[in-house]
Amino acid sequence: MKTGKFHFDFIALGLLALALILTGCRGSAPAEGWLDKLFEEGRGVFHQTINQEIAAHPDRAKLTPAETDKILEAETRYPRLYGLMINIFYLKDEPVFQELLDKGDRPSAERFSELYLDLARLAGRQFVETFFLTDWTTEHARTTFPKYKDLDATDLVIRSLGYDAKLDTPVIPDEIRPLDPEFFKQGALEGGRFPAALERVKGAGVKIAILDTGIDTSHPIFADTRWGRHFSLVGRDRPPWDADIPPVDWGWHGTLISSVAAVFSPEAELTMYKFGDGNTQNDPAYQLIMQSMIAGCIYKAVRDGNHIISISASGASLDSDYLREAVRYAEEQNRVVISGNLYSKWQKMGAVLNFPGQYETVISVTAAQSAEGGRYAYWPICAPDETTGLAAPNDIFGAFPTYETGEKDTYIPSISAAIPVVASLTALTMSAYPPLGTEAPGEYARTIRKLLFDNADPQAVGFEGFSPECGHGLINAEKTIRAALELAEGRK
């Protein structure tokens, strides 16, 4: 009996010791360099997925043999492809990945690895699907745009990712052109009734994310601008947890757009989220990757604490899951997303879809042309649409990057420029009626949109009520801010 009991206790103690050892191993830190190894393992999974998806895709015959060969040779032909793609889709679940990294133990590292390799498979599938999620605009772009004349489908998809974007650091000139007084005289300020509104609020406490081509912060119009931490997806090909690319604006569009916000909401904090380069990525024939980059920046901008997401990009006819989910996420977090209408030239060619502008929770902006007597009117270069939200004046002045020495700051009448005007009014409105933080998902965002819509002036652009041409009417900053302040006073 004693011997048997001793033998049993000895075995029990041994099992307990083994359990403690195993528990200690599982709780220990992962092996050194495991993230670097995982990144390279993900590369293999990504390209393996591409090859499998192409081989099994029912529409594979739509690609020429040469195009297919390029895709199958992507690992050697486009060595940066994997890094660029994985960074786009990492952004959606970045907090999950970061939480696992912060824990720093072996089980968390194992879970991180599992999720990351799943993400590599997703990125591979999305790359392949880009070639097949097409419509009439794809063939139109390929056959109409001279710059696409000699490019095949693979070339065009790679371009849409910003693979060939210029990433050089610009040389800022020693003598920067002086600040043009026209910035503070431009017609859109008075046309949108901003002077009276700016006497009461200037956007303090509100953060605007500008999704565009980059930013030149050295321009004198930004001397007093409050900045957030800028972010770029273009050229971001290193491991997602170890990538930092400066958002240089070689495309100049982002600087122009940001300068509008700097004038119309001077105390708001601005942050650039670069998803395009203003050159190689313009007018993509294949739209899925570009839309995914916009979606990734929306996720990032919301998590960075931005209240407004301003997207001055031409709408796409593709309603992609990733973009739709990102816009829904922003709404649930009570963020306001602002984008633009199509131009009439596209509508006349048959374009009827426009995303993200046509999503229900997005404020879709058009531009109204200035007319005699300080009035405005429907601008025929803008397409009418039932989802049009607001019109903003088109006599808007903008800033070119200081290193674009051949350019002078000038008027930039466009839907692109009208969008940051509306984003600025949204910032002023939020400053006058700030969130409590206790609102239900989407409640505060809906309230802000209602303030903007209810206080717009359709008669200022020649309409008696809502119209597809100018939506709820021309923005009226003075009336909107007065209503927002009254609403804020009423909840005290």
C-alpha cells in the first residue's frame, strides 16, 4: 500500500511538473525574429494564393496568356507587390493585431501568425479578383485613355496600387512664394456665408482626415494649421507593424485640397491619409485596389480619432465590400464621411454608379457655379443625381506645393475643391455642437448631416426644394452654425 501510494504520488508530481513546464513554455515570449520570419512566410502564402486563384478562376479566359504569365510570375516580377497589398488589408483589424503583439506571449504570437496568414490569403484573393470585378468603364479606360494604350491588364492593376509612384523626398526651395491675399478674399467664403460663422466658431477641437495624394506642409497657408500624424499607403511595402512612409505630394492635389480646409476651418486639426499619387493611380481602369486603399485609410482615420473623413476623389462604379464596410464602420463610430458627385462627362458616357458618394450615409457634394450679383447656379459640368447632398460654391482658391515651382496658387473650381469646403462647414458645426460621447451608433453623425441639410439654401442656386442638381441646396454656414449653437444650448 505504501509503495503503491508512493508510486502514485511520484507519478502525480511528475505530471504536475510536466504541466508546469508546458505552461511555462506556452507563456514564454516567442522566439526572437519571429515577426520577420512571419512576414516572409506570408509572402509565400500570398503568391501561392494568387497562383491557385488564377488557376481555378472561372473567368480566367478573359486574360491573355501574356497577362496570366505576368500574374503567375508576380513574386519575381513585382517583388514589392505583397508588401503593398498586405498593408492595405491589415488596417481593418490593426487593433486586433496590435493587442496580440502587446501581450508578447507565445499563445498571442501563435494567434497573430494564424490571423496574419489568413490575411495574406485574403490579399492574394483580392489581387486576383481585381482583374475580374470590371464593368464598361474598364474597357472604356483601356481603349480611350492615351496613357493606357500600350498597357495590358496586369500593368494597369499594378499601377492602381501605386507600384510606380514617385516617392522621392522633394527639395523645398529657399525662397517660398509669398502668401497670396486671394486666399482670404475668394468668393466661396462669402458665397457659403462663412465670415459670420467664423466669428463664432473656427473648428477648434475637431479633426478632419483628408484622403488624397499627400501634403506639403511648408506652404505658408499652413503656418498656423494644427496637424495630426500623417499617413501614407502609397509606397508602404514593409511589414505593416514596421512601416512609415512620408506622404509627399508629388501629385499636388492633396495640398490644394488641404489648403481649402485650412482657410475655411482654420482651427480644425488636419491629417493627410495618402491613398493615391495623383499620377500613375489616376482614373484606374481596374478599381478594386484603389477602393480598398480608400477603405483602409477610412479605418485608419477613424481609429486615429478623426471626426470627419473628407475624400476628394473621383467616384468609382464599383460597390466593393471592403469600402462599404469601412463607410458603415465610420457611421457606427459617429464619424461623417464626405465625398463627391460624378462629373457630367462620365454620366453622359453611361456612368450611373458612384461610390462612396452614393452610399446612404455619405454626404455627396457637388459644386455650384458663381453667377452675376453674387449668386450661384447649377454647374452643368456636374452630374445631377438623386443622392446629391449639398452644393458648395466653386470660386475656390487653392495652394500648390512649394516645390511645384512652375505653378502659382490659383482658383480651382471643381467638385474636388467643393468637398473640403463642406468638410470645413461640418467641422464648424461639430465645434458648435460637439458630441457627448454617449450617443448611439450613428446618432450624432445623423444629427450633423441633418443640421447641414436643413440649413442649406436651395433658392440660392435657383431651386425651390431638393433637386438632383444641387441636393438640399447651397451651404449656408451662418445659418447652420446658428442652428447648431441653438441645439447645443437646448441640451444643457
